[in-house]
Amino acid sequence: MIVAFKFTFTALLKISETILFLATQRGKDKTICPSEVARKLSPNAWRTYMKEIRKEAFDLRDAGRIVITQKGNEVSGREVVGPIRIQIK
């Protein structure tokens, strides 16, 4: 059974804050994985957050707060398939 979750504004803000916190903590020369954010928010149900974390990461990238990379290269679009990494700007 697939369960759909609707995230509130507060939950989305928490996701963005966690992305920025972890990326800043890691430093400008290193990256974080979106799953690290999910595990920080919900260790037992982290997979539930993955789609929304990616969306929020792209929103933060569009706002100029972070860089999103794939295989070491910065990505510009939102239609990215496969693993991504997040880096603070």
C-alpha cells in the first residue's frame, strides 16, 4: 500500500532548515546526501521524506543558497535522475 503524505508549510521549512544546517556544518568544500537530511528528520521513516527533500533542495538551489551536483558536476535543471549531492554556497 502506498501512502501519500502532504507536507505542511512548517514541515517544508524544517526540511529547508535541515538542508542548510547540515550543508553548512559539512563546509563549502564538501557535500551532503539528501538521505542524510531525511535520516536527521525521521530516522525510522526517512524514505518518506526523500521526494520532498529533493524538491526543497532544488528550491534552495534556485534561490542561490546551495549547489546541487551529480557525479561531481553542477546540475541546472530539476529533471535529474539518480543520486544528487548538496553543497552550501
